[in-house]
Amino acid sequence: MKHEINPKETSRAYAFEMWMSSSMPMVTLMKTFDVSHLLKVRKRTGLKFNMLMCWCIGKAASQVKEFYTLPENGKLFCYDRLAINVIVENCNGGISWCDIPFSDDLQQFNHDYLELTVKTAKECKNISLDDYMVIGTSAVVQTELDCIVNQYNGIFNNPFLVWGKYRKGLFKTTLPVSFQFHHVQMDGSQAARFLQCLQDEINKIMKKENSL
């Protein structure tokens, strides 16, 4: 569910006053992740790398309370559940997107991911979950990327993560990720904690393998 809250009654009161009317309120952080464990799980189970990455993002975000609030149209809203937005190539040669409800159950998330991405690709129709706080993602896997920056105009305020092709090394596989967020939603300290949580969840992913 989604409901409006009074910014003055939250820990984001100062940030709301400072950044809500800013013409460039978005902040971007970049971090290179060790995704070796994701590759191992993919090879053993056949699960999609992008799905595993998205589940880890949702798992990490669920541990940071700021992800459950979002500034929209000069107001601050609170949510009680998260979703991951995925961009897919559709059957017409263009792109469409779908919101996938986050579940702590990896098997359930994988089921929803496969069902909704296939449906979106075939029907060329976007799927939105308006009552969820949606975390945007985009995987540009055609090439390796160091960084990518999305729009900074304040129209799309949702947090957004982008990555390219992972990089295989001798001892580990790495993936640079760009994380963009609205400064009203969180500060650098919360964003940094989320990025660390994301690496932690990637490191723990093999423990979930036995439940699949």
C-alpha cells in the first residue's frame, strides 16, 4: 500500500526542505561488485544472472528503511512493499518494462520474473505496480560499462541501478554498477549502506541454492 506522510514528521524533513524543489535532485554513486558467486549459482542452476542480480537488489533494499519512502509531485509517500523494474526487449524490436514484486523467497521471485518478463516481451505492454516502491534497473549487456547516468530532471524519482557486461578475471568476476537516487529519499550514508548490503547478499547467494 501507498500513503502520503508529513515530511516534517520523518527523518527526511531537512532533506525534503533542501532538495524537493531542486532542479537536479538526483545523486549517482558507482561501485564495482564481485559477482563471482552469482556466476557460480547461474552455472549450477540455470537461473538467469539478471534475475539473481535483481533479487539481491531487492533483498538489500529491504534492509534500508529509506527505500520505503519516495518523493513525488512535491509530496512524500510511504510504501509497505518493494518491486524491481526490469527493461526487456519486446517482440517488435523495441523495449518494454515490467515491475516485478520483490519476494524474500528466491524461488517465488524467479517465477514472477520469468512469467512477467516473457509476458511483457510477447505483448509489448508495460506492467506497472502502482502500490509498490519500485526500484528501476537496466542491464546493458552488449558491452562493458564503467558508469551510466540517467535523467537528472526530477521527473523520475525512483532509485535506479544500471550495469553492463560483467568482467571475468583470473580469480573473480566483477561488475561496475551505477546507483542513482533522489536526495530527498536518502543521503550518501544510506546509499553506501545499501551498496554494502548488496555485496553482502551477492556473497550469500549460494546459501539459497539448496532451496531451489
